Amino acid sequence: MEELLEILTDLHPEVDFETCDTLVDDKIIDSFDIVSIISEISEQFDVVIPAEEIIPENFNSAEALYDLIQRLEEE
């Protein structure tokens, strides 16, 4: 989780990613951010996020994103 928070904080240092759960809903992160996040996750965690997993629910919070990464790592 620490690596993920670092990736997110590098993009938006002003956001408290540990508590925010409306990143997409409140337009805190946009599609360009999501592309950057996906790229960084692929590099750091060695997982590929399939297109069908690129949905707001998976990107609304750091916790949801981390759950997605863990699920993909197990597959």
C-alpha cells in the first residue's frame, strides 16, 4: 500500500489519499491521471489492469485500487 500511496501522492500531493474515497466522483483524478496510475502500477507491481477493470469503483480510493492490485496479483 505504501508504494501505491507514493504513486498517487506524486500525482497530487495536495490530496489525502488515505481517507479520500471519491477520487473519480469528485474529479480529483481524471482520465490522464488514471493512465499514469495504470502505467506506474504495471511497472511497480508487475500487474496488467485489464480494460474491464478500469471503472470508477476501482479508482475512487487508494484502498479500492490496492484491492484491485492484490486481486490481479493473485490471478
